[in-house]
Amino acid sequence: MNEDEPGRAPGPQPADGTDGEPTRPLSWMPPTSQPPPGQWAAFPPPGTQAPPAVPARQAPPRGRVPGWIWPVVAVLALVVGVVGGAVGGVAYEHFRTDNVGTVSSGLAGVDTVNAPPLAADNGSVAAVAQELLPSTVQISAEYDGEKGGATGSGFVLDRQGHIITNNHVVASAASDDGPIEIVDQDGNRYEATLVGRSPVYDLAVLYAAGAKGLKPASLGSSQQLRVGEGVVAFGSPLGLSSTVTAGIVSALHRPVTTGDSANDSSYINAVQTDAAINPGNSGGPLVNLRGQVVGVNSAIATTGSSTSGESGNIGVGFAIPIEQVKVTADQILRTGEARYPVIGAKVQTGGQDDGKGAVIDEVLSGTPADRSGLEKGDLITAVNGERVSDGIALIVSIRSHQPGERLRFTVVRDGKERTIEVKLGSEVG
């Protein structure tokens, strides 16, 4: 299956690569034994009956994760097909009226914090929880016309009242101009508005005017993470606010795609963790043992074979690296929209699973790919020396860079290997 637009690739596709309807993801399934009424937190997730399961496929080493990766917002469907970009951007200058500190994270015009890191040891999970829970919020958003139909999580970005979350938590509310509410650790509720969002990176920035007293989280670096390092996930799984789970970094640079169509697919160069992540954790912070946010919880893997209602955490969760969060949030805070890099070529994302590289199906005229000399049928095996296993891995690799950067593509054409340099273009999304 090919991309539908220049620089965009479709979501999960049929395993055989034939044309047709994309494979549609399952809704999340609530546990079969739910607690009695009154034991749920403020926003219990809606119960649904799951559609037929989609069989899982074996993922190649360091290749893309197959089509059973789902966002973890507690809603009936996982992602809403909407076009994002500039929502709420026009009001941002009104929000930015109280910049009183220096910017420590590289974000535009916001007073973030750079607190001294906590001592990192195996006994520090409690200290991390104490540090981060005041910075973590529960999010309730309109979904499909129902107020509070979607629940997710987020964290406080700055002292001005900006909140980071996943796009899929608020996508329906953004599309319908529906209400969004945040709830802090103490149960205080604040109305929130959307500053902007990026369906491509599955990120959104909210603004809660009355929440300026909330404690901003300290931002770290996912580039310094090591496999096996301890991490802590925060959020509101299944509507249970202020929940903390601990685990390790299971893998880095894991290509993950979520969504059920070309219009709402997100491609993530993810941090994989075994910290328990469930529906409702979407948008919450993944934190290292120094108390610094290193990622945004976004998706989980499910077995894809159960219709009994036993679905949720199986120890394979994925987070958006904080470096990408910083870049996207900065763009949204500056302009109200986010941009992502493109090359202007269509690439195969289904049917080829040999791990040998990404095959170019079409090069669009006048695009960066065209100007650089890429051709239909080229097999791209590496980007900047990093191996590319398939089309999804290529898209994820490209989107981990920024528009205007120059990348070196290792290309096999007619049995001969060559290097082609491509300057990345950009689109809004």
C-alpha cells in the first residue's frame, strides 16, 4: 500500500500489501471485572464491546511495530479522523502575557523549570512520585458529542498554565469545538482551551487560564536514556487519577505507528517501556528516576487475539521522546501550528516485510526527493548511516528530524549502492 499524500504514509495496512481498506484497530476493552459503582475515579472509561480481533504479526528486529499498537486514551474508538494544525493558535498571544522567568527548555516565551535532578537509585520511585504528581493532570474531553467521553492525562509545561497531552485525547473535542477540562492532584477542575495540536506527532498543547499556580514538570532528555534504566509512568489509567507505575526502558528508537487511516496516523520514534500503561494514560509523562520527563505516554501493544474483554497493559508501552515534544510544543506556542518534514515521495508501507529497506513507489515532481535524484524503485536501506528496515521505519526516521535538515540516504538502485543527500521540506500537521 502506498502513501496517499506527498510525505505522508497511510496507517496500518493489510498484511499482504494489496489495495483495500486499511486494517482498522480495535477499541480498548475494559476488564471483565470492573469495581462496583463509586470505586471509579472521576472519569471512568466507557465500556464497549470489542470488534473482531486483528491477528498480530511478528515484527522484524528494530523494524516497525506491527498493526496492534493503539493509542491509550479511554474512548470508544482510538483516533478520530480530523485534520489538525492551527486550532486555537490565534488566541495564543493573549495567553502569553506573564513571562517572568528565563526559558530553560528551549520553548518559546514560556517560563519552564529546570529543577535539580533527584538522586537516581532504585529506591527513588517514591521520591519521583512525590515530585511529579503535582505536575500531572487528568483530562476530560468531549468525544463524539458526549461531554467527558474521552479521558486522558497530561502534564504542566510552564507557569503560564500550558498543558502537554496527546492529540488523540482531544481530537474529537477539537473537531467539534467541545469542552475540555483538566483536574489536578487535589481534585481542582479547570476549563482548558486548545492552543494547537499535531496529529502527525500525536501531541497537543492546552491552556488552562485558572491553573497558573500548578507546578511545572522538569524536562529531561530521552537521548540520554539507556535500555534497562528505570522509568515511572504517570496518568489516569481507566479513569483512576494520580496513578503511578514503574518499570524500565525496554528499547529505544522503536518505530511505531498508530491510527486507522492516512488522515490520523501518527508515526513515533518511540521509547518502549514495560511500566504499566493502560487506556487513560495517554498524554501522561514518562519520567526518569531523576524526576525529569523523558517522554509522553502514547500507545500500547495488545495481543490482538482476545475478545473476552481482557485487554490493556501487557508490558509493552510506547512514549513519544521528550525532544520531539519540545520541538512540537515550541512550534505550537510560537505559531499555533506544528510542522513536520517531508521528502515528497510515496513509499510502500504494506506487503513488504523482509527488513531489507524501504521501496520508493513514486517520486512527485518538484519535491525534495525529485530534486535530489531519488527514483521510483529505489531501495532505501539507511538514513544518516542508521539502518532502515521498511517504509514505516523510513517515515519514522525522517520525522525524527526537522524541516530544512539535510539527510544522507543510502540507496540501492540496479544492484549498486549509492548515497543521495535530501534536504527536507515541510508540511503542517
